[in-house]
Amino acid sequence: MVTRFKDIAPPSEDKRWRLVNATMRRHGNSPNALIETLHTVQESFGFLDETSLRYVSACLQVPLSQTYGVATFYHFFQLKPGGRHSCVVCVGTACYIKGSVNVLDTISEKFGVNQGETTDDGELSLLTARCIGSCGLAPAIVLDNTVIPKMTPKKAVESIEEAIEHGS
């Protein structure tokens, strides 16, 4: 017997699952809705956990391995909750040449976090991007969705500490 989407209960009573279900319905509960549905899960919950991956796989009748493959292939998707603040260091050619690796290393050392991880206190997620499209501002970081140009290691640490201190 084939399980139909409407027969699968959401993982919890959380109302955000309604948004996820609406996305799947809007796309005809088709396997082609996988990426769009994963986007909705991440926008709703902040990340993709195993429970959400299993639920989406079952509803769209997509193998879990394929769902996990999509979630890990695209850099947009996160499998762990992010910190209250996010710092994305551009490591594109222009930024790299102008010292973004030194910025990355300094942030990592100062805050005790590796690239792609979140600090133990949940304050900061440190990420990298191949290019943020601000080559004329190199080296640049994106701190809480704000591009900060002409970055130095010292300026990066100060900017992050200020964001954490002010909770902005």
C-alpha cells in the first residue's frame, strides 16, 4: 500500500509544519518540490534536523539518501542550529589575496570556533563563502547580514565583539 502525503502526521504540533505542508501542497506533493520544501523548513526552523529530513522524504516519497544529499550539497542548508550571530568570511579570489584567511584564522582563534561551526555558548557561527560579490570591498565579511568592507583581523574581532555585546 502506498502512503500518501495526507496520511503522514507532522513530527510535532508546531504550527510551522503548516508552512512546510503548504509548500509541498503548492508543488503538488511532487518529488520536484524537494529543494523548495527544504528551504521552507530551514526558513521556519532555522536548520534541517534528521526529523525534518525524514518527514520531507516520506511526504514527497523521495529516498532519505537523496534528501540528505541535497541538504548537504547546497551550502545554503544547515544541519545544525546556527548561533545568535553569524559571520561569513569571503574567501573568494580578491578577498583571499587581500588577506581574508588571516581574518578567518584570527576569528577562529579568538572565539574558539572552527569554520562551519558554532561557539559552545551559541553566540557565533563562523562560515565561509566562495564569493559574496563585493570584490571591490575586499577583504569583506558578512556579519549578521551586513557586509563589512576592508576587513582586518583586528577590525573583525572588534565588530563581532560589538555585535555580541549589544545583542544586535
